[in-house]
Amino acid sequence: MNPIEDIREKPVIGHEDVVGLNFICPSGRFVFRRHYKNGLRSHVMEVLCREAVSRETSGVRVDGILRFPRAVPVKMLRIFRHKFRRLDEAFQETRRLREVERYLTRRYLARSEEFLVDYQSPAGPDVLLCGLQDFVEGFELNPWLPPGGDMFRRCHGEDAARIFRVFQNRLGDFVVRVKRMAREVALLPDLAGQGNLLVTSEGAVTLVDINNISRVRPGDAIALDDKGYPVCDKSVEALALMETIATGTEPDRSDALYGAFLTPERKERVQVLDRRFHRKLSSNS
């Protein structure tokens, strides 16, 4: 086995992998820890203060009681797995990110600062795309398993119903912005992936995964991403479900976006591709 393995090809990485990268200057102040949502398209690492990790593992005494407070990330580091053939490909990717940011704004998108580095890969110098993203605390929004007002009761008690209405209003505005982006610049972020959308305890909706932005291309052909997933179709389906959560009613199926992607015949074909993708994913794991 090659002792030097390309960071993009490793299934998982840890602290030593990150600090061993040629473009990282380790100060000792931070610990890099794998986030539970390690994606197909990027390594996702928590950036933690070493002192916070020490308190988490060794504990601190508060009023005579030993507590182990969870270390909260100061940032999230994303290392993209994609190998760009040309530098311009990397810039195309970052331009898509900026377009999504322009439509969603920081109100609905976890702020991320992307940077391109000269990576000393086993095959020689290469371009690597990374990002430092704000950390967002929240629970996952699964459009197929809609949350109810009781999701906020743990934090807000009797005020949960009001916070749920705040969430619905924010989600409705998010849907409007995504649909406008799809209509005006034909881009759609991945809304179907697990944990791509988070909801904070105050009802704010935030997109945290921006690694798989697809082109909206209406037509009979179902586009697949580089992993073989019908991400555009599934994201439109997720968007329609979110609109239902936000409004409490079925969305208008005469809408141009929904009408092009959510016909019964097309959804059946997409379901076949979705099952094929997950079978392949399971067999490779």
C-alpha cells in the first residue's frame, strides 16, 4: 500500500491527516475532528479549540459536579474530493457557489469562504478546493419527514407554536428564493441530501451543504450527477414538499418548475434511479 495516499481518495480523515497537508501551518491551537456528516463529495471536519476539546474529554468541575461540556466548532473545514482537470473548472465551481449565496444570502446559507491551494498530491502538484464555513447548530430538516410544532417544545415550551410559525415563514421565503434562482440562473442546490438543511432552535432555516449544485435542464432526459444520483429531480421534489410544510397546502402543480419535473411518469423513473444509486452505495460501503 502506498504510504502517501491522496487526501481526496481516503474514505475518512482525522486530525493528523489535516495538519500533515503541505498548505496547513499547524499552530497547536486547533484540533480537526471528523464531522458526522462526512460527504461523498468532501471531507467535513470540525475546527475546535484545543482547550475546548480538553474540557470535553477531561471535564470541568462546576459547583462540585464534574461536567463534560461538548466542544463547539469555531468553523467547519471542507476539503473537496473532486479532482479538477483544469484550473477553470475549480473557478466554475466557486462561481456557482457565489450565485447560490447571492440568491439565498447569509440569512439562509451558512457563510463559507472558499480557497484554492497548491496541494502536493502523490501524483505531483495539483489544485485542491477547500472551504471554511460557519458552524450552525440545529436539527436536520428532512422534507419527507416534516417537523411539527413539538420539535421546538424542548427549547421553548408553550412558545413552541409561535416558533413553529416563524419556521414556516422562513421556510416559505427560502422556497421562494430557491425557485427564483432556478428560474433566473438555472441553478439548484442539493436539497435532498441528509443533513443538507438545518433548522435552529429559533426557527431559522440554513443550507449548510453546497457541494452539489446542479443545472436545471427541463426535458425528457433525467440528469445524473457525477455519482449517478438524480439530484436535480430529487431536489425539486424536496422543494415541493418544503412548500407544503411552509404553507400547509399542496403547491401549485402548474408551476413551471414543478410541472416540468414532478409528473407521475417522471417521478417513477427517478425513483428507479434513486434506488439504483442507493444499492450501489450500499454495495460499496
